[in-house]
Amino acid sequence: MTTEDMKTADAQAAQAAQTAQAAQTAQAAQPATPAELTSQVLRAYDDTPDARLREILASLVRHLHAFVTETALTAEEWMAGVRFLTETGQKCDAERQEFILLSDTLGASSLVDLLGHLASREPGATESTVLGPFYVPGAPHRQPGENIGRPQDGAPTLVRGRITDTAGRPLSGAELDVWQTAANGLYDVQDPQQPPFNLRGIFTAGPDGRYELRTVRPVSYPVPTDGPVGRLLRASGRHAWRAAHIHAIVSARGHQPVTTHIFDSENEYLDSDTVFGVKDSLIKPFRPASPEDPADVAYVAEMDFSLAPSPPSSRAPRTPRIPRTA
Ligand SMILES: [Fe+2]
């Protein structure tokens, strides 16, 4: 071996050592544990410009990774989850919101509602509950006492009460947007036999804050079970029934609107409502009508609503910003 050959061999050896070291360095940068991978992903979102989005993304990554790690999720289970969420999206259309239903049945909707309620707790204000997937904006305005249903829709019922502020002062002109199912358990948007906006209407409180409407006594109904959420409920051994209720969104100028329900106190699903929406203060008796009540109703329910004042910075009146769901 010549001196020149030795120099070449040394250079080659140095080159090989350099390459090996580079490879080792590259390997060290790769996460070796789940915790290292989670840290790497969190760092990738560190520069998200919007502070609230950054906070939400970081929390999402932390909890999602914790969920995958805790359950030792397999590739097959991960793919099954992807398929489930894909089908949930594919089940949504102009009249069906499977994602809200998924959120409702997992209790996420009620949790968001509860957190909002705790954050803006105003003593005496009517408690809120889930919107549900069947709200339709733009219901017709009705006259006081008007019937929102048809004779074949169920037991004729008078619902009445007052809309006030939290000090008990009447809120003249307050609006009450109500919707419910017929006795067959179906909303108008689910039932081709019902005309559009059947069992829906917006009522306006009088100078004394009073409102009055005719409808039917609400019944229990199962949430839609012909989609992925139905499969989830069956796989979990859960029933699909909602406690009988009338939906309401109450709003008034200068006050915080409330999205809520009136629940029938005699209903069998009050303790196991499939979307976790029942609150004690929203449960009311639907009593048989007495001789003093109007002759055309079989039941009477009384429900007062009380609204908290709007925060100073907000504009009034406000209505919830809700996409058309169903
Ligand atoms: Fe409902």
C-alpha cells in the first residue's frame, strides 16, 4: 500500500464515520416513545397565530394522544373509527344532523351547555339545555293562544306562562320560538304527512309578559337510529328515547336568549334521557284541564321563563347563531 493509498483509506474511513454519526443523530431526533411523539406534534402547532386556536389544538392533541395511548388503539380500531366518523358525516344533509346527534348522545352538547351556564350564572334565569338536531329557523309568527298543531297530532294542550327578567319584571314583546313532535314521535321534517312548520311557531309576550299557546301533549320519541349513532347506541346497550318535551328558544331585547325545554313531569325517561338534557327546573306537570280552563284543551302546562340581562358589550336582541340543521 502506497502513502497515497493510505491517505485515501483514511479519508474513506472518516467519511464513513461521519455518515454513521449523521445517521445516529437523525435517529435520535425521531421519537422513541409515545410521549416523545406527542411532544413533537405539540411543538409542530406551537406557532399557531390565533391564541385560542393554539390553546384548543394543543389540548386536542394532548387528549387525542392520551386516548390512543391509554386504549392501545390498534390500526384496525383506528380505521373503524375513521369509517364511523366518515359515515356520520355522510349521514348529514339539509334535514339530518348526525354529528349533533353524536355530540348529544355522547353528552358533549350538554357539557358545553353546562359550562356556558356555569360561566354566566345569573340567579333566577331559566336554565338552558340542548338545542337538538331538529330546530328549523324561520317558524311562522303566531297569534296568542293559536294552535301550532292539527287535531290528529295528539292530545290538545294549553301551555302558558310569563316571560320576565330575573327581577320578575315582564318582558313585553319577548319572543318564544317553540317546536315539538306530533304524537307519532316525529318532527315535521321527518314526517311527509305533516306540513312544513307543523308544531312550530313563534309567540310574542304581551305587555304583562304573558304568553299562551295551543299544542299537543309531548310524547317520548327515539332519536334516529338508522345511522351510525343508532349503531353506537345498540352496541352500548343504551336506549334511544328522549324524555317527552317541548323545545323553546326565548329571546328579548337587551337580554340573553335561552335555548331550553319544557319536560313532562310524568314521563318515564326523565332519569335516562338519551342526550342527557333533563334539568329539574324544566320539569312541569301537564295536568288534566279543569272546568275553569278553555273547553277545547285536555291538558294545561304552566311554564314561566326568566331571562338574564345581556352583557354590556353585546347587541340585543340576540338569537343563537345556528346553521340550519333539521
Ligand atoms: Fe326534541
